[in-house]
Amino acid sequence: MDKKNALRVGALAAGTTLMMLLMSSPALAVARDDGDDPGPGLSVVATLGLYVVLPIALFAIIAGLVMVLDKSKIRVTKPGSARAKAKA
């Protein structure tokens, strides 16, 4: 029964992917629309910088700020707490 369900899910995923690929044909991108004014293309370095380096840098900055500005203290168990008794 599991193989049958896996086959059904795989066929559904493959069919959906195929239909999406067929419906979004890149050949339609050749026709220019009214008012279309494309700018200059990006170089490989600019593309990698914009879509790879910039998100990683933003993630690192945000993560660093969260770690630096974290106000929580290191939690120390008090001698009378249940956790301290469990460790003993």
C-alpha cells in the first residue's frame, strides 16, 4: 500500500511540474509588451553579489546583532530549585 501511495504522489508531482513547465514557456518572453523598457543586463559578478552575497551578508548582520544585543542572562539554578535537586 505504501508503494502505491508513493507512486501516486510521485506521478502527481511529476505531472504538476510538467504542466507548470509547459504553461510557462520562455518563448513568450521574446514578445515585447507596450511600455516595456528593459534596462541593461547584470553581469555575472553583479548577479552573484545581488542574489548570493547580499542575502548571506544580511543574514550574518542580523544574526550578529541578535547575538550581541541579547539581554538574557546565563541561567543559574538556585540551590532550592527542583532542577538543582535533580542534579544532585
